[in-house]
Amino acid sequence: MCAHVNGRGRTLSRKLFTVGPVHVDSEVLKAQTRPMITHRSKEYKALHVSVIERLKKALDTDMDIFLVAGSASAFLEGAVRNGVKSDVLGLTNGSFGNRWIEISKANGKNVKEIRVPWGKAIKPADIEGQVTDNIEAVHFVSNESSTGVLSPMGELICEIKKQNDPLIFVDAVTSAFGTDLNLKKNKVDALVFGSQKALGLPPGIGFIAVSEELMKKAKEIPNRGFYTDLIKIKKNNDDNSTLTTSPVSLVYALDFQLDRMLAEGAQARFRRHREMADIVRKWSSKLHGMLPEDGYMSDTIGVLNRGPMDFDKFHASLKSKGYEISNGYGDVKEKTFRIGHMGDLRPTDIKELLKVMDETLEELK
Ligand SMILES: Cc1ncc(COP(=O)(O)O)c(C=O)c1O
């Protein structure tokens, strides 16, 4: 492992430019080492209510937010288990949209699927006339991590609501805190995310923001599970705790991180992510460009076309210099590679990575 002080004086113990888990600043890692407390203690409850309040501020929402020791998938499952008796519409343009469809099916739901080609955004025209009366909820991924496509969430919500009034579930695993989701305008019923992406924390916390409508629907649904029962989870959350044991050390890290995030400001954070994305997009023209269609590229994940490059060889060399990026994923695994630019990474870090990538490409010529 190499320790390295970058241009801004931050210590990067290792250079992860991955899609998640992402690089975690050493100060954040250190914040986890505060003495352990129990999740039913007065101290924990004070911590819990404080992180939830600041999460709402950072996301600019009044929705209830719950957390669980687990990964985001716990609440992708939770949304479906609590909000759908029978019929759900699953939109997909990549691996993670497919995953949510798989989760719904695994929970016995009847899924109507709309599949959009990989690399394309899901657009209102793709769902015209599809939100029929039987559809209780629509789920889709905001930022598809396999293709680096950011779908137009606000436009999709408008189109769904024009047709009918189902619940709207959004996987914001790789968009929350890196992209402005404008939740006050874009009303959703479940927004799911995890700690290991643009929050810049280690993996291990799953989050869900829920609407009152989803909580109302949950009351009518039997078999919500135990771990994923939003009614039970809300009862504990209202008492400033968790249903099952809270990942206390990670909540310490979240506590530390939220103060830094609020000090930076949400809009400045989004601009920083956009700036990093722009640098990667520009650089991609040296190779074979970006996979996603123009106008819908993610601000947190760059998915670049590989061309004839031997990625394994390239990446082995990059790793030997202490830098790590991510392989392609799913159907486009062999055609692409991915650069994660989210969380606490900065444009200077991206420029440094790209310089090393340039050198490595030159060496392999
Ligand atoms: C868009 C998206 N959705 C869902 C997941 C699954 O999240 P988790 O592994 O935290 O359950 C990921 C993980 O990379 C993701 O990128």
C-alpha cells in the first residue's frame, strides 16, 4: 500500500478510482475508532437523530430516512416488499436495473419489464402507455453503474404521473450526494442508497428515504419480511434507533462525513463531481470515447470504451503503481472499463490518475 500526499495536502492511503467501495479519506476511517456504544443507549440515540437530520439536509428532503446494517440491496428489496402486493413495472437499461427486476421476481411479484438498450438513458417515450391501472409501483435506477448513464429522473416521474399514480421507487445508489436529485420537486416514494459510493464511506450501511404514501401502502401488505419491514423500522427510527443492531462504527464515520459535506455545500459537491466527470469525458477522446449516449452521462462514473486495449494487462500495471479503477460490468464487461469519480475525490486526483494512465498506455505500446 502506498501512502501519498496529494496536491491539496490530503493523505490518500491508496488510490481507489473504483465504482464502489470507493476511496475513503483517512480522517473518515479514523472517525470509526471512537469507543463503542450500544444502539439502545442515550448516546446512540443522540447520534442517530443527529445523523438522520443532517442526511435530510444534505439530500434536501423532508422524507423519513431509515438505515440498516447491510448494503443498499436490503432496501431495494424492502421497497418492493413493502410497496407492492402484486404488480410492479421495472425499467432497466443495465445490470442494476436488471438486478432490481430480479429482486422483485424473487419476492414473488409480477414484474412488467421495459428494457432499454445498454448505453441509452430511460426516457419518457420508452414508457408511453405502459403505466397501466394494475401497476402499483414503478422502479428504476437513476444512475446505471454498469453503463455510466444518468436517466432523466424528473422527466420519467412526470411521464409516470401523467399516466397513473403508482408509487415511484428510485435506486440512487450511485447518484445520491454526487448528483442533484432535486427531491423537493421530483417526488419519489422510495429512494435507496448505500454508504460506499458518493457518501465516501466504507460499505455496510443501506439507506432508504420513504414517503408517507409508501408507509400507508405498507400497512396493507402482509409478509413485509422482518429485516425489511418498514413499519417496524419506522417505529424504531421514531425512537432514534434501528430495528436491528446499528453499524455503530460506520455511523460514527457518517457523523464525521456529514459535517464535512454540509460545510462543502450540496451544490459545490455536485459541481465538483461534474468537474471530475468532464475531465474524464475529455480524456476519453484519446482512446475510444465514452459508452453512454451524449447528454446522459453520469457525473459519478465514467464508462469508457476499451477498443482493442488489453485491460487486464493495463490494469495490472496501473495497480502496481498504486492506482485502481474498475473493470467493465455485465453485458459490456469486455467492451468497457469504468472510472469512479465520487465521494471525496477531487479534480486534482483525477488529473493525477489520468497522467499515470497516459504513462501506462505509453509503456504498453
Ligand atoms: C446502481 C446500483 N444499484 C445497486 C447496487 C447494489 O448495491 P449494494 O451492493 O450496496 O447492495 C449497486 C452496487 O454497485 C449499484 O451500483
